[in-house]
Amino acid sequence: MSASTGPVVIAGVITLFTDVIVLSKPLASDTRVIVGTSIAALGLFAIEQAAPTLAVTLSYLILVSVLFVRHDPNTLSPAEAFAAWYGK
């Protein structure tokens, strides 16, 4: 595995875990996350062949943005959801 695909796959797993386990959404509604994570990992792998530093920087930027930014205004970000889930 290249250096840029690890953080992207972790971001996809965090998104799936948050939606399915913490927010109790059905897994069938999150198939877009699996496809999007795969496409992003392949794209960053291709970019890494030409510009390794750029690809790794982008992959960590993706990871941080997935943790702290809401992808839907009506749902919590993973950091907010974990804080609420842990506080129960």
C-alpha cells in the first residue's frame, strides 16, 4: 500500500463506522462511501507516482476534513458524533 492510500481508507472506515454504528443508519445507504473511498485511493495512488509529497498531504487533509467537517448539515461530524456517543 502506498503512503497516501492509508489515510484515505481510514477516512472511509471512520465515515462508515460513524454512520452505521454511531448514528444507526443502514449500511445499504452508505455504498457511495465505499465507492468514493476506492476512487479517491486510486486517484491519490496515481498522483503519488508523480508528486509523492502532494499526494500524502492531500490524503491527510482528507482525513482531517472527514473527522471535523459535516458532510450533511443534518448529521453530526464524526468528532461530534463520537463525543455524543461517548457521553451517553
